[in-house]
Amino acid sequence: MTDARLPGRWLHDPAMESLTDRLWRVHTGALMWSNDHGTDGLIPRRTLRLLHPDGATPLDGQGLVSAGLWASEGDGFRVLGWALTQSLAADVEHQRERNRLKNQTLRERERQKRTAAPERSPGMPAAPGHVTGHVVGQDRTGQDRQGQDRHLRRR
């Protein structure tokens, strides 16, 4: 899973302040969509409809081009300055592979620990301090102990 980032400086960026609410929503939707699909800011024209609840249009894309945030590219648009605020798809994929290998190594170590564990005899704790539920000795459940209720007597 990837996350789109919205830099704090955008709160005071004239290009962002001049956007309508609709164009702001289309732009941020494009960041999320592109991050999720690993397109590094490329927004196909057919994808525009997904970027706003009412469906964005090529006119919205042109509005973002006019604002200096997007450029027309082929049969779609490209978010300008992608690498300045967002992760590149290759970097995200590289990190996913590193995480996959790390998790695979950890799972393998855990599997080796489980298979290398010595056999236990019944009643022997699994580890020091481990309570197994088996108590060796006399079971006193429900029996009064002599002298235990002294503090309850009246003085």
C-alpha cells in the first residue's frame, strides 16, 4: 500500500490557493490514484472519471494544466513535479521486495526455531516460568485451611 503526500507548503502555495474545490479534489485524487497504480503521475484520460465523485472530465484536466500542476501527455495528463512530493514506483517496488525478503527470512528463522526445539516430557513446562495448568501436589480446592480466617474473628 502506498500513501499520497500533501506537503504543508501547499497551504500557502499560490497555485494551490487558486484552485477551485473541485480541481483540488481532482488533483489530490490523481495523487492517490497514481500512487496506488504506480504510474508516477501519469493519469490516463479514461481514469479522470474516478478522481471526483461527480466524475472529472478533460476540462478539469485542462484546468490543472492551466494552473501549472499538470501537463498534457499522450492520451492523458501528467502531474508535474511528481518526484518532489511522491515516491517513485520503482522505489516503492524496491522497498516491497526488501520487506518481502526480510519477512521471508524472519519466517524461516521462526520455522527453524520450532523444528529445533527439544522434545518435552508431559508436565514439563515449555519454558522457564511457563504455567502449563498441571500442578504437582495436593489439590485443596474448596477446603478450608486451618487458621486462615483469624483476621475475621472479633476481638
